[in-house]
Amino acid sequence: MSVPFPAPGTTILVVDDERVTRRVAYRILSEEGYRVFEAASAEEAMSVLGMAHHYVHLVILDVVMPVVDGVELGQRILDQWPSLRLLYMSAHPAQVLAEHGLGNLAVHFLAKPFTRDELLGRVQRALERRHLPRSAPDQLGVRDHR
């Protein structure tokens, strides 16, 4: 799979409570030329975005995390910074994702474990989509923003 090289300065925040997943994503993305921030929790992610939201183009969110899950965090992010793009990821089956409020897998989604090509392809698609108006209807509180 051929993925176009990212635009200079394209920045991604990877939010996952599993260090190994964050590090794998960091390595793959940074090797492709993306600037990458990491966060292990919703609190840490909001702190990073509070300081650097002007530079972040995409937030990759693990759906199932302790305290605040990725769907709730995604909603908080979009409430505060509606132009940010989101990519959800999980290793859990659809039933668990639905329990966390992500029953509509039409959102940008990446299944874990992922390959290099799968990650880069999903990131590219998430970065290329155009935004819908903020008031666009969404089925589960998760905006697709394609």
C-alpha cells in the first residue's frame, strides 16, 4: 500500500492506556514523518490538547480506557475543539464497543492489533475527510466529520 507522505508539521496525538500500543503507533507514525504526541489517559490528553491543540490535526483514541473511555473523551475534545479529527481504535468486539457508545462503526475506526499499512491508511483517510457542520446529526454522540 502506498501512503502519501504527510504534509510538513502534521501532528497526531495517540491516546491509549497501553504503553506498548502508544509506542508502536508512535514509531510507525514518526518514521513516516508525522509529529506525534502521546497520552496515557483522558486527563493527560486534555492537558496536551490544552497546550497544543493548534498544532494537532488528528487524535487517535482507544475506545476502552479506565476512568474516561475514548468515546466520552472524543466528545469532550469535539465540544472544545470541533475541527479536530478523530480516529477510534480498539481490540474489543463490536458488542463491547457498543456498550461504550461506539455502535456506529461508520466513524473512523482502526482494529487492534494493526499493521503498519492499516494504521497509515486509516490515518490518511481520517486526515483527508472534510468536516461536517457542528450541528450535523450523529447517531450515538460520536461525530463522523467526513
